[in-house]
Amino acid sequence: MIKMKKSEKRKLVAKWKELKIMSKNHDVSEKLKEVEHRYYHETGTRLEEVLDGKGLHDLYRHTTKLIK
């Protein structure tokens, strides 16, 4: 099984955040589900858990020091 690169994870998280913002005005639920499913399939963790702050440090530790 090939592991997903950190840059690919970041892109998925960024796309998910963008879709979440768009979802306020448009119906993008199918796309959100696809991104969430792909992230879960590749990593074994749910995006919501990562965005709660439990896994953001590992994902972005080289880009910012503010996220812990």
C-alpha cells in the first residue's frame, strides 16, 4: 500500500476547507464526501479529527509554529 505524501494530505485538507466555505452558498456535499472518504481511506483517520487540532501539528509542522 502506497502512503500519501504530506503535500497531498495538505492539498486534500485545503480542498476540504474550501468546499466547506463554498457549502454555505452551494450544494457541494458530494464533493465533500469524496474528499473525506479519500482522506480516510489513505490515512485511517477522519478529517474532522485532524481539524480538531489533534493531527494538524504533524501535517503542518514545517509551515507554521502557531498550530500545536
